[in-house]
Amino acid sequence: MRSTQIFPPVALATSFLLVGCGGGGEAGGGDGDTLTLAATSNEKAALDVVVPAFEEANPDINIEYTTSSLDEYQTTTRTQLSSGTASDIVFVWPGTGNPMTVDTVGSGGFVDDISDHVGDLPEGVAQVMEVDGTVYGAPISFSGIGAVYNTTAMEETGLTAPTTRTELLEFCQAAQDAGKTAFALGAQTNWVTQLVNYALTPTLVYGPNPDFAQDMAAGEATFADSGWEDAMNQYLEMQDAGCFQDNPLGTDYERSLSMVAQGEALGVVQVNSAVPQILDQAPEGTELNMLPLPATDDPEETRMAGAAGSAYAVNASSDNKENALKFIDFIQSPEGMNLYAETNAALPAIPNDEYETHPALTVLQEHQQEGKTDPFMDQLWPNARVQQAHFAAVQELLGGQTTVEDALAQMDSAYAQGE
């Protein structure tokens, strides 16, 4: 899920949101003191706050920025980078696995070396921001994946969040008895399909075997012959137990969040960036809490997916690199990083004592500090096809069109194609 926000292919109908001083313009690089920036719609709330703060600190520079859905962004921006018409600053994902990751655009020469403009990156963050020791992405936030609960709605039903797998299935039934959906699932939006597996596999795969990703790269492990099979089966078990609303394949990302905001659903398995988006739609006073999704009956075994999230790069074809680097310097400062992370309900990529954690992310922060998180799985996959195979496989599973065995075989086949 690179991210925070995590990622996609099938082109969905989408509209571009154009924001910032000057009211827009062409996306292919700024003119004079105007910078252009492109990002995913998940980042809009943070950009709406961080961009004005940057402009206040740099009154001679204006930023015009566009945001679009994840799948639209990946295909469009990658094409623009190839043609030299991309924005001065572009949103990138850590590691590998989709067309707009640091490894893909960095090794392809589409973005510039910014090694001198980033701080002292934690080891796990640096690993997915570099290509052969050169830093191409400026990380701002540390993101997680878990179950985001509407604790206000849960209190009204008298339910509490499950901490074991058995309790999880009981929670789903109790939610139905109360006339609620336990977990809204927006599986019509293809990148959402991966999140349940990403929430389960830290406990089932990567915690028990911290070297699993390396074993796969060495040809010593496969999806099919691992705890990924358990994760897929548990995903289907949740569907069969009524943990999701009717027709999740007909529900998109935005609708799944509104279900939680309005208390129709008690939770949603999502990236932490969903927290502010839910609160924006929820009645005043609504409280949320992001917790691990249990995969076993031993709470001590439960882990979370957590990794470098939002990041930005400088377009190698930009004619406004000096100002673009000023923006990179700003978002790498504690002021810029903390403001971005706070608005996006994330943690700063580089920890500092000035940051006050969002109440909904306390447990994620505890897991990060205790070493009980594992990177988003796709960040170290060799190509974007694996993630796309994962999207398709889960949608087919939910639709009853394939089996777990065939789904994992599709992913192994895509992985075997290498870079």
C-alpha cells in the first residue's frame, strides 16, 4: 500500500482538483516564481495547510497543485514524466512496486538526486527512499494500516474493539445484531482491496519470518507456500462471517469512509490518512481509534503494517529546481514535517520531540516504538505487476470467481517476472 496511501491501476473516472495561488495552469513545470506540484487526493488535506505555510515563509514563491485519485495519478504522472511535462514537484511512493515509486522514477532518471536536502533518515525509511545510495524521495510521514474504529458509534452499541481472531468474528456478528456493518469495505476502488491482507500479514508472515521478503527475492519462498494463504483465507472468512456490508465490490473508497463517519459501519481497514477524511464528514465530537487487525488468538503476536508514507521528488525536467528544492527543504524541516503529519493524521518520517501525536494514532506509535511494525508489503516487491495481480485476485475472490490457490499463483507468477 505505499502509502499511506496505497496504490492502483484500473483507470476510474476522476476529476482533478486545482488549488493554490494563481488558480492553476499547465502541469508541466512552474513559470518564474510559480511552482507546480502534483499529488494524490489523499494528500490534499495536508497540502491545503502546508502549502500556505510554505508560501508565508517564502512570499515570493507561489505553488499551484493538482490532486487526483491514486490510479489516475500513477498513470498520468508517469506519462508526464516521460514526456517532460510533469509538475516541478511530484508525489512518490517509497520502494518499488508501482509506476511512481522512488526506485522506478529514480533509477529511470525522471527525478533528481536530493540527498543533500533530506535529514538523517531512519534505516527503514532510508531503505525505500534511495537507489544505490542516492536519495530521490523526501519522506514526510510514517504511515500505518489497521482497523480505524468509530469509537463513538461503538460506545452507542456497547461494543469494544476485538483483540483476538475469535473476538473479531464475534464482533462482526454483534455488529450485525445491532444493525451495523463491522467493517466498511470499498472494494470497488481496486487499491483498497489489498488493505485487509496488508493488515493481517505482519502477524501471519513478516513477524514470524522477518526475512520473508529477502527469502522471496532469493527464490526461497513464495506467496503460495506461506502465511499469505492464511491471510487470504481469513479475508474470505471475514466476508462469509458478514464482517463487510453487502456488495463491497459495488462500494468505493469514498462511500466506505462516509459509512464510518455516519456510524453505519463501526470501522474500516484503512491507511491512517483516512482518519481526517472520516472526521471531516462525521458529526462534531466523533472520536476514532486506529488499532491492529488481529490474526491469531494471542494478542502478543499481533503486529501492524507501518512504513514511510507520503514523499515528494523533484522533476528532473523542471525549469524551477531552485524553488522546488526550497519546498523540499521546508517539508524536511520539523515545522513542515510536523504540520504535514499532523494534518494527515500520520507520524513524522523523522521523529522529533516537537510532534504531538494524533490521539487516534497512539497505538500505531506504540507499535512503531516497540518494533512491532513491518513495511507495506509492496514496497520491496520487484515490479508493479505483483500489486496489480493482488488487486485483481482479491476482487475475483470477493466475487467468487477464483480460489485462494489460484489467486496466490497469479501473484507468484507476477513476482517471478522480476523487474
